[in-house]
Amino acid sequence: MRRAALLSRRAAGHLTGCTTPGNRPVMPRRTAGREEHSRNGSSTVNSWRQVLAALANEKLRIVFAELVLDDARRRGIVVSEPKRTKALDQLAAAGLAVREDGWSPNPSIFRTLLEASGGAGRREGVERFLVAGRIDQYPANKRQRYELLRWIAGKAFTPGEELSEKDVNERLGRYTSDAVTLRRYLVDSELLERTRTGSAYSPVTDGSGGS
């Protein structure tokens, strides 16, 4: 594991493109205007911090790997043994794989890169409960949960609009895999309510739930 950690630190400089004389990785600077965010909170070009945060999460990493393998099967892609050997060497050089009694992945590289960028230590507010803009966990603290729900409501809905249950679930699906539970939390927190006819939902603009 110590070797894997060392590879992670070295790869941090390799993957980000440069290092300082002390082998400390230097993360690329953000370019103004490169990350344009739409009203629903998603970005047209995903932040590299979001990508690293997603890959540092074990569950998201496994699902992503499954998507890659499924896509390869659908397209009939098979990597020959010579190419596989070369690919493993390249992954090791990048810090993504390590050879200790056989090959194994080195997932700590993503957390190492994130920490090197300063991103892992500066998560504040609702960002503490999100991974790649989606809910990773709900806060146990009532006030913190309300702040997270209020943030989502502000991103997902426009004041005054009325939406069917299907439309509400589609909006909330941008932030969670369980839109039904999130919708219920929003209603319970008085951030979302049924219209008088009961056939639609509308965001509450003056709710004070959770305060």
C-alpha cells in the first residue's frame, strides 16, 4: 500500500501536467468562462474537480467501470494479451494500477489528486453532501438537511411554476437516484407543495420549514 501511495503522489504531477522541484503537483488554473453552468446546476464542461470527486467515490467508480465494460461488450471490443500488458504498464506509470503479487487498481490516486488541488479540504456548505453535483448522503442535522433541500429546490424549480409528478421526478433525478424520497423530503420541509387541485406540484417561495 505504501508503494501505491507513492505512485499516487507521483502520478498527481504526471496527470496534471506539471510538478514543482519538490515533486509537489501543481493543478491547472481555472480559465474564466470555461465552466458554464446552466440554471439546473449542471455544467456544459464538467469541472475536473467534479470528475475526480466522482471517481474517488467507490460506488460511482464501480458503476462507471460497469458502464465502460458494458459499452465494450456491445461494441465487441476485445483487448489482446500483448495490448493488455502494454496498457497495464501505462496505467501503472500513470498511478492508476500497481503490481504487487499481481495487478490491482490504485483508486487512491483520485483522492490524492483531489487533495493536491485543495478541493478535498475546502468542501463547505451543501458541497459536503454532494458528489459531482448529486446527493451523496443526507445530513443527519435537521438544519443542514434543510439547507441542502433548499439549495436543490432553488436549482430544480422556478418560482410560480406548476409541474406534474413526472416532471418533478425528472427534475429531481438530476440530483439523486431516488427522486421519490427527495420529493417527499421537499414536501415535508415545505419547499414543495401540491396545488389546490392536487394534480400538480409547485415550489414554495416563502416556506420557513426547518428554520
